[in-house]
Amino acid sequence: MAQYDVIIIGAGPGGYVSAIRCAQLGLKTAVVEGRETLGGTCLNVGCIPSKALLHASHMLHEAEHNFADMGLKGKTPSVDWPQMKAYKDDVISQNTGGIEFLFKKNKIEWIKGWASIPAAGKVQVGDDVHEAKNIVIASGSVSSSLPGVEVDEKIVVTSTGGLELPKVPKRMVVIGAGVIGLELGSVYARLGSEVTVVEYMDAVCPGMDKDVQRTFKRILEKQGLKFIMGAAVQGVETAKNKAKVTYQLKKGGDAETIDADVVLVATGRKPYVDGLGLDALGVKMTERGQVATDAHWATNIPGIYAIGDAIEGPMLAHKAEDEGMAVAEVIAGKHGHVNYGVIPGVVYTAPEVATVGQTEDALKAEGRKIKVGKFMFMGNARAKAVHQGDGFVKLVVDAETDRILGCSIIGPGAGDIIHEICVAMEFGASAEDIALTCHAHPTYSEAVREAALACGDGAIHS
């Protein structure tokens, strides 16, 4: 019977990062993972492959719409879908192989198979039982569906099947206007699909800044996506490799149908803890099926911890990574910390959308006195030079202290430039601190400085 200081269940971003940090802290560490490759949903069927397809399809969009304007003449590229998927698979293998190398480098044992926890301090994989002083549940999440919608991963697909379609569909219906639905919907729209997004709420990306929601939807509509908002999907029927999506508008009226070749179900994700034996152990769960933890990621069972998508909070790879490092510190007797007020969120469409902190509406609802600084990318020289002048930076600060409370960006490179604000918020910076910091010209980041200036006497270029 093997004995470890820590056994981590799941090798996704939370699990593998936690394992590396545990090993760095001198703990004998093993990770249980049943997939053929490491990296979890994110690297295998989520974040990484979708970004590869987003990049490839964006290049096609540039060739079709902007190359000629820039003096790049020639025949528009055609889409070799099998080759595009091969490129995506190569990106996956490079990343998953990289984690396997890191495991060997840090002397982390990969126990291949699916885990259960028969008792505190014990992890069973197949017929083998391994002992561990500490167990970390990092089992991630799976796609959730809707009543009346049966997923077959061929015609009715989740994001997993959506990355492996045998051909580009002529018509695609996306159920859900969240991050996953809009990212994959925009991929297939660029590749030539007629994409219709059906969303129950009245705005895309629920919870985001309202200005961003309106601008984002308008830009995606210009790119060819169609939206049916305020609509509840009643069901999906499939026959002869086709599908019919039935929906009912919340404002009333008769049920309506849309025909599709592929239906992408993008209605969120739910924690994946099946088979772990948590009920028998008496592990406390939340009403939403998440593992309940305290401020140190500990469950109610001594020696068992949980992180990432399996617990409360935003289902984001980087949130899981932060928790993975923090719980390793806790197990090693140190102080682990995650600042949940500064976790950025990004949508990797073109333009990108990035947010951190609180929105203007949320702060007003709290009764906070705020100032808002906004700068349009149309006033940014670099953005205009690369046909990406749509969008803006919106900074929300405390009216009395000038301290930054939140930021929303829709525009080029938003997912990267948001981190200037993340660092600023970590250090309790003011908008004036950003405004007084020299920014290189010409860069997209200058729009952040301009938004900070707009919180004071006014932006320069607007």
C-alpha cells in the first residue's frame, strides 16, 4: 500500500497546479487521473482547443474582410476542416505533454484510473488502495443540460462534441449566450455556419456590465450571429441527422421552432463528483451540488479538501489554479490565500471581453458613490490601425477615495490588458495611479490610462 502526504483527485488546472506546488513544498504527492492525458477539461476539451479554433477562424475572418484593405491581395483561403482540427489536436498534445514533463520533473506520481474515497486518508483506484495524510478533490465539472434536451454529442452536443464535429454545419443553434456558447458560436459563424443563439435572459453574458452586454451583442450581430433573447427552450427533437429546437418567448405567444444541423447546448456546467463516494463518507455538500468547504478549502471531514469547479465560486481555470496553490500552502502548514475580489473573467471572441471586480450597476445597487471613466477604442491609434476600433475600457472607482473597484473591457487584447487593473486592485491603487503611469505608445493599454484619466479631469483623446 503506497503512502503519500497528498493525493489529488483530478489533473485539471486546479489539480496539476496544486500537485506541483505540493511537490515544491516537499510533500510526497500523487495525482489520480482517469483520462489518457493530463490537463483535465481545460486542456483536453475546453479552454485550449477552443482558443486554437478561435485563433484559426479569426485568421480566416481577417483574410476575408481585412486583407484586401491592407494591400494583401489573392485568393481567400478555403477551410480544410480536418486540418484545422489536426492543428487543434497538436496544440492539445503539446500542452498535455508539457504537464506530464512537469510531473516527472517534480517527482509527482500519476496514478492512472478513476478514484473513490472509501475512508478518510484512503483513495481507491481500481483494486488498489493508497494512503494519504491529505486528499484534495479537484475533480472539476461537466456540462449541464436542460429538461427535454438529450445530448448525443453528434447532433445535440456540448462543448466537448462541439470541438469534434465531423464537418462545419450549415445551421447551428446555440442554447445559451454565455462564454462557451458565444465563443464556439463565433467560431462556426466565421467558418460559414448560420448561427442562432437562443438565450433565456434578456442580455448576453448575464452578470456583466450592461454597456458591455449591449456592445458585445451588437458586434456579434455584425459578425453574422443571430439572437433570440428572453426565450425558454422547451425541447430538441432529432431525426435523420437534423434537429428541431422548440422555444417559448417569456413575454408570451405560441411556441416556435428552429431547424438546425447541430445544436450546441451551452447552458453552464455542474460539479463532477460522481463515483467519489462522498455521500457514504458524509462529506457536506451545498444545495447546488458543490462540495462545501471552509475558508481553508477544508471539507467537514478532516484531511479532505476541495478546490476548483467542485466547490463554490466562478468556474474558471485560473480560480482553480489559485486555490490549488493556496491549499498546498495550507497542507504544508503555511498560509494560503485567494483574493476572490480580483479574479478576472475573459471571453476570447474578437473583440475580446474582460472583466474584473464589480460592475457599475452592482455598486449602485449597494448604494456606493462611484465615478466612471470610459474610453472608446476608436480613440486608440493602435486599435484603429488593426481594424479593431470597436469597444471601450470602462473603469469604476470609489467617488471619495478614487480606489479602483472594477473594470470592464471590450476590445483588442482585452484578456491581457485587464491584468494591469488586476495588479492595481491587488495593491489598492487609485485611478490617478494608473493615469500618472507612463504607457507605451502606440499600445492598446493606452486606452486603460485614458479611462483612468476620464475618472479625473478627462481623457486626452476623446
